[in-house]
Amino acid sequence: MSEATARAPAPLAGTGPLFLSALCYGLNAAPAREAAGLGLPGPDIVALRNVLLFAGLVLAARLMGWRLAAPRRDWPALIGLGLASACVGVGYISAVGYIPVGVAVMVFYAYPLLILILSPLVDGTRPTPLGLVAFALAFAGLVLAIGPSFDALDPRGLALAGLACLGAVAQLFLAARAPGGGGVATVAWAQ
């Protein structure tokens, strides 16, 4: 075993990348709204973003010696994860072309509640009372912080935000079962 694989990971090794990805994820909506105002369709924005990310991952894999190959038996799971990711990206980015960003964010971020509700059916786990209270407080805080405007609710925007929400639910359940534990190869092929 090499020294790199024998060494235990630092306790906060994943915190920085996790924070950075959450920040980037949260910053998607406002520029998407501006792009929609300029006539750029959401699917085009998502496709460009994913092509650039995939190219970056392929380059990083070459430089770092990471393997991106996936066994054929894992392809259906990766395709499902890719489709769920596409629903999240296209739905969320496109929704803000029809409804206010705050409303799109509120609809989209209902996905943790759906995960809590579906977890007993999918994973056989029961939501804890503390988990339900934590979600309720977080969602209420989100509503208060965003202060959504409900005066311009286009059904297309609500449907797209709902698609993104359902995609996020599927993405979480599929990622939990991702081949190889969801490493770089999983992220690359989900694009």
C-alpha cells in the first residue's frame, strides 16, 4: 500500500470542497435569470456548463492518473444519475426564466422534505422528529430570508422548478447507490 493510500484523511478534508460546491450551486440562479433575460435558454446554459465541467474532469483525470472508466454493469446507474442531474440543472436554471428566483429556490429546496418522506419507502429508514423539526426550521428560514414574490407565477416556471426538485430527490437516492462510492468517475459520467 502506498503512503498516500495508507494515510488517514484529515477530518475536515471534505469541508472546503463541500462549501465551495454549495456556494457555486447557490450562485447559479441569479446569473441564470440574467441569461434568460438576454434570451439564452436554460438547457443551453446547462449544456455549456456540463461540457466545460466534463472537459475539466477529463483533463484533471489525465493529469492526476484517475480512472474514469466504469464497468458496463454500472452504466444504468450512471445514466439514471445523469438524467436526474439533467433534470436538476435544466429545470432549476430554466425555471428562473418564468418565475422569480425566490419562488424557484423555494420550490426546488423542498427536496429535503421529499427525501425525508420517501426515505422510509426507498431506504427503510424512519425520519426522526429532530430531523423533521430541523427541516421545518431551515425551510421556514429560507422562506423568510428570500421573501418570495408570488405575483408572477407562471405554471411553466413552477413545473420546471418542480422537475428540478424531483431530480434532486432522484439524484440523492441514486448517488447514494453510485458505482464505486460516487467518486470522480461518477461525477464525470453524471455530466
